[in-house]
Amino acid sequence: MSQRPRILFFAEAVTLAHVARPAVLARSLDSDLYDIHFASNSGYDFVLGEGLFTRWTIYTIPSERFLCSLARGARLYDFATLSRYVAEDRSLIEEVRPDLVVGDFRLSLAVSAPLSQVPYATITNAHWSPYAANDFPMPELPMVKYLGLRLSSALFRLAHPVSFVHHARPLNKLRRLHGLEPLGDLRYAYTFADHTLFVDVPSLIPTHNLPANHHYIGPILWSPEGTLPDWWENITGERACIYVTLGSSGDVRLVSTIVKALSKVNANILLATAGRTDLGALPDNIWAADYLPGEQAAQRSALVICSGGSGTVYQALSTATPVLGIASNLDQYLTMRYVSEAGAGVLLRAGMATMSAIRQATERILTEPSYQEAAQNVAHEFSRMRATERFSQLVSTWL
């Protein structure tokens, strides 16, 4: 039996980010020092690579179900699903017998890890922390369409504390069933662990009175490997580039609107569809592929347009490229609100993302130097905190 400390990663494969982030951290560890295991559902194998660690398959709810619940503001997980997760988590933990469990949005580990008496670290964003001073913005829920933004926002401010408790109820019910103390509302459910790892920097998303076991480690950056599309080298430097991607969780219906909005902009549009849409014939200035190396695409671009998720947003800002975030869900709104406040991008509501609004926001960012300057400031902060290095240091301390 290996004498190396054993680390078991759990990835909740409902979106690309929740697999990519733990995969990057798992790959960053020295396999001579640690026996590394990785558990996730199938579907994102291209993120994990071959032979880097021992692989395990676990059940995850379908991405479509997750995204549909997210769009409706419904609970993401019910009691039965979390119960199934806990049973599977505990069975795998018993088989692997890790010295440390690391999870990304695998909420069931808030039950499984304590019951299995194994230390647990969670990967999350600081904007979910109970120690962040958040005034939660109104996400793109169905009520906005019927009641309007102003009334819906007023109702959301009143209702979200109760709603957050409601969303955490299945997990807390499960914890009570197993003799564990309830955690509180959704913020505590998203950030509970023996070690809480924020993939942000405090200058962008500040917190206050943070417990000693909560750590900023910096953004986790990931880009798909593989060959570049044939057209990549054909793009010259005569016109600016704009990198467009809605990833695995953005509203794919917006892609055609973005394409039409940017078809007359004097720029080369680098479009990554994530294989989620087929647009047919494209305007001459738009170059499309299923996937593009995000860091390279952002590096050569003057602007990145995305859904506002922290994965792509931080990828852009790490290259000092400002962002136009067309946000739908609350996680995206929270990320882009901080980026907007820092002056490094513009937040646009998905429900208001008309061709005119997209074009105006694009031209504003491209013509006002302050966005580029603010993005450079954020990039400097990112460069001072390397997630993989910080994670490796913390793991060596814990183990």
C-alpha cells in the first residue's frame, strides 16, 4: 500500500468549471508526494487527461436539470438526490480511504466527510461567503418578465433571506438526520468545510472577520488542450479581436443575438460555442470553433464577452482584458458586479441584451481606456496569488 498521503477530489460535473477547477489543482500536486484520486461523472473527460491520477465515476444530476433549476430559481438539489450523493460519497471514501477530501460544489460532502471522519476542503467563490458584504442583485428569474425589473428587485431584496434558507433546507435536513448541526442558509451550505478555499483575490472580492480556516488562493485558470482551428493563423493584427464564449452555463439563445450585434463591428470575433449551437453561415468577421484556448484567445483580444461566470471572467482579467458579462444566474451577477465596481468590465442583464445594448457596451469598453487600465490592475493582483502554488502550500501544511 502506498505510504504517500492520499487525496480524493470530488467534482460536481454540472458545469465545466466545477470539473476544471479541481482538475487543475489535482494536476498541480506532486504525484511523488501524494496519491491522487479524482471522482466525477462522465462527460468532461477531455478536462482530466489520461493517466494523471486514479479515476472514479460518481453520479451527478444532468447538467440540463441543473441549469433548468438555476434558471427558474428552484432548488438545485432535493433531499433524495443529496441522500443518494451521501451514500455514494461515503462508499467511495471508505474504498479509497483518503487523508483529505477536496470538493467543488459537491454539497453532499458537508455530510459525507464529517460522517467519514476525513478532513474536507471545498473550492468556492468568496462572493458566496457569509463574511462578504453582499447586497444580492436580482438574477434573471421568470418573475422579471412578468413584474418588471424594479418591482422584482424590490421583492427579491425582501425575499432572498428566506429563499436562501429554503434552498439550504434539504442539506440541513440531511445533516440533522445524521446527527450533525444545521449550517444555516445557502451561503453556509456553499462554503462549509474544514478548509474553505476562495478562488478569488481579496482586493476584488473582499470579506471581513474571515475565520482562520478560510483561505484565498487566487483564480484557477484552465483552457482546453488540442489543436487550434485552421483559421487561427489567418487572423491578422489589422483589426482588434473580441473573444466570445458563453461556456457551459450561459444562455445559449444569446449567441445568435451577439453574432448579429457584432457582425458590423470593426473587429475579428473569436467565437467558442462549446458545441452547444450551430449557427450555420457566419458573417465575414466572425470565426467560430467548438472550443478555443481561452487564455490565448483572451490574450490576443481587446475584449472578452461571456456569461459572467468567474472561470472565463478571471481568464480574461488575468490577461488584462476587460469583460462584458451578459449574466443570467446569481453567481454570474455576483462575479460581474464586483468586476464592474472595479471598473474592469460591464455587467449586462441577459434579459436586456438586445443587439443595440450589446453593441453599445462593446464600443464603450473598446473606446474608453479606463476599462483596460482597471483590467491591468486586476491582472497585477492575480499575478501575486497563484492558486496552484497556494493550494500546494496549504495541502503540505494540512497533511
